[in-house]
Amino acid sequence: MAVEQASASPTALPPVTHRRVWAVAGPIIVSNSTVPLIGIADTAVIGHLGEAAFIAAIALGAIIFSSLYWIFGFLRMGTTGLVAQAYGARDQDEIRSAIHRAILVGVSAGTLLVLLQFPLSVVIFLGFEAGPQVEALASEYFSIRIWGAPAMLVNFAILGWFIGLQRADIALYLQLYLNLANVFLDVLFVVAFDMNVDGVAFGTVVAEWTTAVAGIVLVIWYARRSTGAAFASGDRVRLWNADALRRMLSVNGDIFIRSAFLMASFVWLTMQGAAQGDVVLAANGVLLHFLYLAAYALDGFAFASEALVGESKGAGDRRRFRQAAVLSSIWAVASAVVFALAFWMFGAWFIGLLTSVAEVRETATTYLVWAVLSPLVAVASYQLDGIFVGATRTADMRNMMVVSFACYIAAWWAFQPWGNHGLWAAFTLFSVMRGITLGIRYPALERSIA
């Protein structure tokens, strides 16, 4: 049967204000800003052991899992968009059913990754031209980290659910626990237990599983408190509704393809850096922390767009839709300028904080300009991603990502004579094209809201 609408028409939604944008974005910025602490702590702890191979292995392992989980980012993004629209329509049954479906997909996909870890690792490492010591260490890191996959994918689903409900405060608590526990366990295993790359991996897995357990407990509590029904009391007919499942699979499939190409862009950057030697690979790994730091913070405004835009679409309010898109974007651009200035002024100091290996520090400083530019050129793509996710216009996201990736590869081929500068220039152009292509599709998206 078709998905039922809420029994009563939803009341008029309050206008989107700067305060409402920050109510969602603020906690997400705080929590997301701790995400790079994982990579920063990994690099800082390992970086002071005195070997570039350790840094390169962590950089390689981190990009593998960041990219792998980016593919499954649909669990977070798709859940946020669908739940935000159900929230705008005041459809409590669909809100509960959505988290059931998302957790089921997360557990199933994560378990499949664990079962396929051996062939998966073979395929992944075939694409990297790192030195034998770096590859051996990264392989050990992979074999441990993969056991956290089911927990991490469940965490994505839970995070998306709470953001869609505009309960960014609960998302903040979960993310803070995950990331700060990860930092603590990294230091414990590496410094106290005299481990190296394997200690970093073990710390991350423990943090991921304990966060998943805490998240499920919070979902059960919030479902009973806000909807008046137990988490497990959802209507099975509604849960397995063909239309709802078809829509979820369509949205998630589009985001899956989009995320796969986004993952490929970072993998390509890492592969081409590795082909230039372990020092360049390690230096690029250090510089990626600048990108992650800005991206995770700026994503707070993209997440606000997802929740508020989705709620507005669910209520069929075009004016409010535009308010959400514009106000969140104003704050995102202003924050991007702040990050660029900070990277320009303190970038060399930050590189020194991450590693004491002289040749890695010198190489990273040579290419620092690309990290300074990154928040300025990428902020449009982050915001538009959030807007299109909230509106569940995921086919546009998929198609424009394919176009942008094609431009990236073409630019890399053309810029090869400039070495690592050419590689970073191509990656920067990729970010610019993501914003331009989605920007072209925005007017049609806004006109569709009714």
C-alpha cells in the first residue's frame, strides 16, 4: 500500500532564522570539528616516532577508510533527507520506520564488508604504489579497522536520523564521545602499550563499537519520548512498505554512486601522491588534514541545510526552503574565509605540530597554498550537497558528480608536467566544478517545491 500521510495536516512551520540555522549547525560544527582530531591524533602520535613510513601508512590507511565510508555516506545523508521531510509532514510512523530501515541496511552492509575483507584488501592495495614497508603497515591497519565497519555504518544511520529531527545536540554527544574516545585510545595504545599502527587501529574499532551501542540506546529513548511509542513498536507493514523502500533505495543508490566518485577523487589523489614517493605521500596526508578540518566544520551548515530544507520540502513551503538555503550559505561562506585566513597564518606551525620529520615538513609546506585555497573553492559544493540531500534530489547530485570527476581526471592528465602542484591543481578544479554544476541545477530544484 502507498505510504500514508500524517492524519492531520501539518501546522505552519516557523520561519528559518539565523538562530535556527545555528541551533542545528552549532552542535554539528563542534562535533564535526572533533572528527579530524582522529586523523590529527593518529598522525601526531605516529609522526613523533621518527619514521616517515609510519606517517605514510597511517595516511594511506586513513584515506582507505575515509573513502570506503564515504561510499556508505548515503546512510547518513539519505536518512537525514527522508526523516527531515517526514518531520516536516509530521509523519511520526515514517520517522520511526526510517531508522529501522537505515539500521538494518547499516548492519547488513557492514557485515558484508567484514566477510569480504580479504578480496577487498587485495583490490584496494593493487591500486597503490607505496613502498613495501608502508604497504605492510597499512595492510595491518586495514585488517584491524575493518572489524568496526558494522558499528560505523550504524552510527551513520543514527546520526542522520537525529539530524533529520533537528536534534543536533544528541548528534553532538555521540560524535564527541566517538572522536574523543578515539583520541584517548590512540594515545593509550601507542604511548602506554608501546604499539604503533596497530594500536591506532584498535583504538578506533573500540570507539566505533561503543558509540554504536550508546547510539541505539539513545534512539530507543528518544523514540519513546518524542513519538509516544516504543522504538520496536513500528508497524511492520509500514516498515516494509514497497513505495517507501523503493524511494529509500533510489535516494541511497544515487548517493552511493555520487559518494563512490567522491571517494575515487581522494583515492586518485593518494595514488598519484604515492607514485611520487613516500615523502610526497606523507606530505599530502598531512595536508589532507587541513581539508578535513575545514570540511567537517563547514559541513555543520550543510547539515543545517539538509534538516531545514528537508523539513520545508515536507511541508511544501518554497519561501521557507529559500530561507534555509540562503541563510545557511551566508554563514558557510563567512566561515570558509576564516578557515582560509587561519591556514595561511598558522599553516606552517600546524604542519610542525603533526610531524617532526624534516623532509615531510618541508614538502608539506611547499604545497601549503592548496590547503589555504581549499575552503574557499569547496564551500559551494558542501552547501549545495546539503540542499540537494534535504530535497532528496539525489539524481542531480549523482550526475553532476560524474561530470565534475571527468573534469578532474582530464585536468590531472593535462597538469602532469607540474608534478604534485599539478595534482593539487586538478583536485582544486574538481571542487570548483562540483559547485558550478550543482549551482546550475539549483533554480529548477527551487521551482519544484510546492
